[in-house]
Amino acid sequence: MPGGRLTQSERRQIAAGLADGRSYAEIARGLDRPTSTVTREVMRNGGPGGYKADIAHLATERRAQRRKQAAPKGRQVPQRADGRDPEAVREFEETFSGIFVGQGLPKMTARALASLYATDSGSLTAAELVGHLQVSPASVSKAMSYLEAQGLIGRVRDERRRERYVVDEGDIWYQSMIASATGTRQLAEAARQGVSVLGAGTPAATRLENIARFLDFVSESIVRAAEQAREILHSKN
């Protein structure tokens, strides 16, 4: 029923719809479900390119079991200091991290990044991440090192001299987009080098030349859009 948990049959219909190239809205109408339900389901379980119905169903059952074990009958879920609904925040973090996973981030890394974005301060210490995610310090360290290397987070010291990981520091997203454009340009240049190696006019060289032109256009568009966004958003501050 609309509003209840998705059944295994519904998940298989979602998988079939994705395979047919249907939009989330189309799939949702066929299930008589809100579009947000389908979007959240897919993004939480591998994204449109990696969604598997049976795996998603099993993962949902496991999450439900873990929640039952974490909050035994008769015991209330601890309230958050900020007054937000703990379950709603957890659902949001799972959805957000699912999108990051669909874009290529490792699952643990995606969870850590989503946790940072769900804080008012935009920052957490390693110890706070360990407690929030219920994972080992080593797992947090590995995840944050990856995010730093990708330019998706920064690192600062607070008034108590503790290191904090931040997502609101400076132009993190701008720098990340520029780094992405740089990588795309490098791939385009490599493709052009392949043209001379394989011989201009050959099918392989033509293919690589088309790739190079496409990637040039994409990288230039990324840089232009990032610069425009930074200029517009900063002018409003």
C-alpha cells in the first residue's frame, strides 16, 4: 500500500523500469507511490546504474533488523540536541550517501560526507564521526583522507586545538569542480595523443578525436559554470 514499505515485487518493478530507461516519476506512477519514495530507494541502493532489486530488499531487511537491535522494545530512540527527528535525519543521510555512492564514492566515505552535510556547523571531529557512524577510527581516517584528496572537505583546528573536518571551508565545491575539469582535460589530451599513434583517418583515431572534442567541451563547460556559480553566490553574501 502507498506509504508502507516497498515489497520485493515492487523493487523488481523498479529494477525493470530502470532497465527500460523510465524516469522515477513514471516508475512511481506504475506503483502508485510518491516519486520521492522511488528516488530514495534507488539512490540508497546503488543508484540507477547499480540498483539490484533482490539485493536492495535484503539490505532493507538488514537495516530494519539493526534498528530493532539498537532500539529494543520499550526503549525510545534518544532525542537529538537540535530537536530534529532522529529517524528522519538518519533517512536523509542514507539517501544522500546513496547518491554519493551512485557517483562513485566508497560507501563508508559517502556516509561520512553525508554526516558532515547534515550538521549545522558543517564540521565534525574524528571522534564524533566514529561515534555517529559506529565504525572504527581507522575507517574514519581512511574515509576522510580520501575526501581530502578529492578536495571535498577541509581540515581546521577549533578553539580547543582539535582537528575538525569541514565541508563549508572556503571554495571546496569550486575547487572540486575545477579538479574534475582538469582530469577531464587530461583525458582529452591523452585521446588526442592516441590519434597520432593510431593514424589520423583510421576508425580508432576518429573515435578518439570525437572523444577529445566531447571532453574538451565538457571540461570548458564545467569551469565556466563553476566560475559563474561562485561569482553569483558570493555576490549574494
